[in-house]
Amino acid sequence: MKNDILKTIISDSEIEQICKRLGAQISKDYEGKKPIVIGLLKGCLPFMSDLVKHISGYITIDYMSVSSYDGMASTGAITIKKDVESIIEGKDIIIVDDIIDTGVTLLNIVEYFKEKKANSIKTCCLLDKPEGRKVAIEADYIGTTIPKEFVVGYGLDFNGYYRNLPFIGVLKKEVYE
Ligand code: IMP
Ligand code: MG
């Protein structure tokens, strides 16, 4: 599988540093609070698991699974395939995903939790591809910014594969062509 990778763009030790930094920031920002950290399956998995180990306060964990598609409207839409189990009303929530690209997924999820009357909603993404943005949303916590390039590894997939790579890389052209 590693032979399919053209180049590494973020190493495992860089990812570790990012998780430490974001975990420390979240710990500070949520001091005295008990947020629900909600991961978006499946891409969030390695990132969320490493991130929460660096959050020092009381948190609970939940997951949801959504699929997004660009509909006729520029904002697109999402379908919820698995909803959270937690009661959201009045709670502080932190949504965790692997990457923000068009922003359609996060925008719709933030709206969804606003309707469920969360007390506060923040978003945390390992990667940000600002050039891909189609809707007006920025993540509150960002690991690092990358150019508009398709990447895999550490949760990010191509056709379901490569999520288990411990680093983030770019695929060789012959793999996806
Ligand atoms: P968006 O911000 O709604 O466009 O979508 C974010 C989702 O698109 C992420 O959760 C990923 O599943 C997927 N995605 C976007 N860019 C990439 C990439 O470079 N590699 C793998 N998945 C990606
Ligand atoms: Mg995803």
C-alpha cells in the first residue's frame, strides 16, 4: 500500500505535534466545561483518537456518520446515516473531522446542531483546503492548511482505502487514473 504513495506531505511526528497543540488549546478553551466531542465517521477516526488523549478536562465522546453531496443549491446537503446518541440541547459541542474542503459538510452539521439547540458549537479539522471552499465557513481549530490536492492517510481515504496510513500523503497518478 505504501508503494502507492508519491510523497508524504505531513509526517506522523508532525501529526503528533498538531494533536498536542490542538488538545492543549481545547483544554484551555473548555476549562470548567464538559463538552461533547463528536467525530464524523469514518475519516475522523485516527485524528479523534489521538486528539482526545491531549484534552485534559472532562469530555464525552460521540460519533455520527453523514454523506454529503452537491445538490442543485450551492450549499449542497447532507444525509445522516448514523446520528449521535447524546442529548445535544444545552451542551457545548466540538465537531471533529479529518478535513474541511468545500465546507458543505461542516456548514450543514453546524446548522443541524443549532436546530438541536446546542449551547455552543465549535469545529476542529486536522486539515484545511481553503482553495476548495464553496460555502462560507471556517473551522475553529485547524491542524494545518494544505493546497488543493487530493490527499490520503490518517483517516482520509481513496475508495475506502489508505485510512490506516500513519501519515498524510499524495497518491501516485497511476493509482487513481
Ligand atoms: P467538504 O468540506 O464538505 O467538501 O467535505 C469534507 C469531506 O470530503 C471530508 O470529510 C473527506 O471525507 C472528503 N475529502 C475532501 N478532500 C479530501 C482529500 O483530499 N482526500 C480524501 N478525502 C477528502
Ligand atoms: Mg469524511
